[in-house]
Amino acid sequence: GLSRLAETPEEKLNTALQEAHRLRERLEESLQQARNEKGAKRDQDQGTTSPSNEPNNSPGAPGENAPSNQGLNPENMDWWNENLWSGMRQLEQLQPLMQSDSALGQNHRDLIKGYRGLLQSFRGADPLRLDSIESRLLDPLRRLEAELATRLATLPQQERVLSVRDEQVPPQYREMVEEYFKRLAQKK
């Protein structure tokens, strides 16, 4: 999997960040498409049409915090089910890349739990609301992506500190330090 391609901590974080970014973008596009379909269907039911170049001002549109009663189109449930399973499998492949960091690991486990919860509700044919997908998957995925980006940005600084600490002491300094401690011991 992905973990075999990434060897250094920086490569692992970068790979995990790229995958999280791809997952988030796919999920955002799917949600936007589902909202647009719902808006078009509602307009059809009301006998109006909304131009496609106008923003969707329906309740629960992206950017609004109010919960919506929007559900997924029943005809698309199989498609959503397949995409959510695929997303969860991709997330599971990221686990080895994050196991050395407890906070990232916890965010990752929470996200997997969110995917599993949604997938279980699909089995019961519960018409899932779009805002539920956003709150249980998209928001945690955004947080994971932001955390990965932060860790990746701070990694070079941490490595510089570690590399200074791990450098070998030049022999002349080592001899001076030994001599210093010998003199201290003799004074006692």
C-alpha cells in the first residue's frame, strides 16, 4: 500500500496529506452535486427552474450552518454506498502512515468510525441527510487534513533540532570535557 512508498516521516505525512486532500475534494464534489440535484428536483416539483450559474440558496447549502432536511436521492444510494466504502478503504490505507502520532491516529480512528456509522445507516435504507455526511465525514476530514499539513510544516524544524542533538562531538572537545571532569574529581 501507500506506506511502502513512503519511508521518511516527511514522506509519510506528505502521502497522507495528499490522500486526505483527494478524499475531501471527492466528498465535497459529491455533496455539492447531490445538493444541486436536490435543488433542481425541488424547483421542478414547484414548477420553477433555477439558472445553473446562480448559487444554490437552499437550506443546508454549503456555507450555511443551519441543519437541513435534505436527504440523498434514493436512486443514488448505491452510488453513495460504493463511494463511502471506497473512501473508508482509502482511509484505512493511511493508518500505517499515522500510527507514530497519537493525535493523528485518534483523528484517523474517529474518521473511520464516522464512515462506519454512515455505512451502517445506508444498510437500513435510512434516507441520510446531506448535512449528516458533512458533519460526520467532511468536517473531520478537513480537520485531519489541516492537522497533517501542520505536522508536515513543523517537521523540518523538529528534524533540525534532532540533527543538532545527534551530531557527533568533535574529538578535541570530547578530550577537553574529559579533562575538565578529571580536574573536578581531583579537587574533591
